[in-house]
Amino acid sequence: MKDFKLDRSAFKIQSFEEAENRNIFSKDTPYAERLRQAYYLISQAYGFTMQNQPKLDKNYFIIKKFGR
């Protein structure tokens, strides 16, 4: 098995203030905008669009009632 090494050129050492300034999800960003941005990143990673969304396979999800 091939050993994988961390690409250290992709990251740089930052102070907490620098990292906070680069954070796109500040406390002022509404949750709806955060979810929209996260959904966009997920769609880019998995290769689907809003018009061609993946379907939920309902064979893997079962709802059961407890206590009766």
C-alpha cells in the first residue's frame, strides 16, 4: 500500500485572528445562507445540480414506532 503524505504547500500557519478573518461563515451570516453555500459545495463534490438532484432511496430508511 502506498504511503500518502500531507501536502504542506497547500496550507500555511495562521494566527487565530487571520483564520477568523478568512472564515466565510461569520456570526452575521444567516443560517439559510450557510446551508445554501454548504449545499452548493456538496453538489460540486458529488457532481449534481439543483435541476438534477439525487433521489432518496427509501429502501434504506424505515420508520418504526416505539412503545406500542
